[in-house]
Amino acid sequence: MMIAQSGYGTEVLNSIDKPFAIDADTASGLIYGGTGMMFQNSMVLAQTWNRDLAIEFGKMIGNEAVLGGANGWYAPAMNIHRTPFSGRNGEYYSEDAFLSGNVGSATIYGAADKGVYAFIKHFVLNDQENHRGDREGQYGLETGQMNRRFVKYI
């Protein structure tokens, strides 16, 4: 039940004493479960090459979560910039994998300091927003997730 009904949070599971949890989304803030404050996009943070600043950004996300009641954060987005036409480049740190990993891990560390757990997302091959194969009738190049037809052959 927890897996089937756990988008953006999970219900109470009495059998293991797990409390209700809210998991918020957006790489530049929390669209719910926070105060509504939004920060710079991930590219601006990466351009500083400043790990300490990334930790402080993570702490600010953590503060937002504490104020708004969120427990988890669907971020950071860890894909890299492979093309300027990607629909989510504003969520990704850089075209450099080392820089992205360094700044992303520091951000997660900062959020964890406030008790917020992170779900890294879009960590590979999410380069298009349409025809990703995740909706009926929108078949095409699928870069964001494994296709069910493909998974059965693994």
C-alpha cells in the first residue's frame, strides 16, 4: 500500500509505527510543505563552485520544510546538460558531472542537517518533456524512465 499510494508523501503505517510524511517537490524550493519561498535555480548555484554555499542552500530548504511540515524533498535533479533544448535544464546544475555531483551532494547534506531526506531525481537521460513514453498515446524516444516493454527483457 505504501508503494502504490505514496506520491508526494506516505500515510501512517501502524504496523511499523511509521508516521504520516509529506514529500515536497521543486529543485528551487518547496511547492508545498514549505512557506512558498523560492530560491535561485540550480545552475546559478553551480556557477559559484562553492560547496559551502550549496550546504547553506540545503539548510534553507531544510528550514522551509521545518516551517511548512515537509519531511522529504523530491530534489535535487541530477541530470546534466547535454543539449540546450532540454526542458528541465533549469533544474540541473551543470554539463559537468563532477561539478553537478559535488554541488548536489552538498545541497543534500545541508537539507539532511535539518532532518529532511532527499530523493534525487532525473539523474540520467531526462532530456525531453513530451513523448517520454509515460502516458498513453505518447510513445517515442523514452529517455526519462525504463519502458515496461524493455524491462521484461532484463
